[in-house]
Amino acid sequence: MTLALPKVGLGRAANVGALYPADISVPPALFAAMGLEVPVIFRSGSVVAVRVVDVS
């Protein structure tokens, strides 16, 4: 489990299988202020499963 968004380093971790980001109600404006384009990932619930993609 990770908070808010999947982290880049988790895509490089060999022992990460399923990843479950949890919604902690970070305002979309905060992501925008940081220059991040974040899709809505918590539409189906406050914890969602995402597929880990190796980014190395």
C-alpha cells in the first residue's frame, strides 16, 4: 500500500507485486501546483489496485 499516488521507485522494486494506492484526499490543485498531471484514480473507491510497470 502507498499513500496518494504510486511512487516511481516502487516500479523498480523486484519484490512489489500488486500495489494499492490509498486516497488521502490530496487536492487536485496541489498536484497541479507541483506540475503533475494526475488522472482520477480513486473513482471506484478510496483504495485501488494498480499494475506495477517496470520503469527502469
